[in-house]
Amino acid sequence: MARDFVITAKTPAEMSAERRTRRRHIPAYLILIAWASVTVFIFVWLLMTSFKTNPEVFGSPWAFPTTPLEAGSANYGKAWNVSKMGIYFGNSVLVTTISVLLVVAVSAPASYALTRIQFPGNGLLSYYFVAGMGLPLQLIMIPLFVFLAQF
């Protein structure tokens, strides 16, 4: 069975409404472009600084590195070996892997039960979980520490 596709031209009113909608989004796009530019600038600056020697960093923080290859390899080698970043990286991978596996193992059945099984308080419990996702952990870490320290 063949399908017939009909291409219809937009009316001038539809085109005008589309233009108005696009114009409404311009401030949001400008804010997003500014935010992305600042983020990219900071990332490039940090990457550039990582290839500098200590005197270059403190002497001229905005200048390009003079010996990027030697200083960069020395900086990254020192960070990896002297500061034991390899061990810390391995610990982070291990903890993250175990955490993700446990969260998926617990949350998958819980989410299935919350969506498929109707019980009293189902909606309230769902809203409680959504509110918990909206609150970042860093926001409650210090009050929680103070509370537990006083406890």
C-alpha cells in the first residue's frame, strides 16, 4: 500500500506566528550562549594552565605556556605518581561502579512498583521521591553534619 504525502504551504499567518515564537526564544538562546562561552573559556584556561610551570602560573596566569610539552608532561606525571592520583582514580571507579549497580538494583523494582501497583499513599510517595531528586545533596550536607554532630 503506497502512502501519498501531501506537502502543504504554510499560510502567512502561520509563518508570522513561527517568527514570533522564534523571537521569544532569543533571550534564552543568548543566555545559553553566554553560559556556554564562559564554561568553555574556563575549561580552556584550566587546560592551558595545566601545561605551565609554577613560575609561569604565578607570574602570568593569562599568558600561553612557553614550554607546554615539557611542563605538561611533568605536571601530569607528578600528579599521577607523587600525588597518587592513580590510586584515587581506581577508588573512584570502584565506588562509582558499586554505587550505580546498587542504585539500579534498588530503584528499578521500586519504580516499577510505584508506577504499576496502586496503593494508598502512592502519589504522595512519588512526589516525595521527585522532591528528593530536586534537592541537591550538597545543600543538606552541612545541616545534616551539624545535626549528627550534636546528636
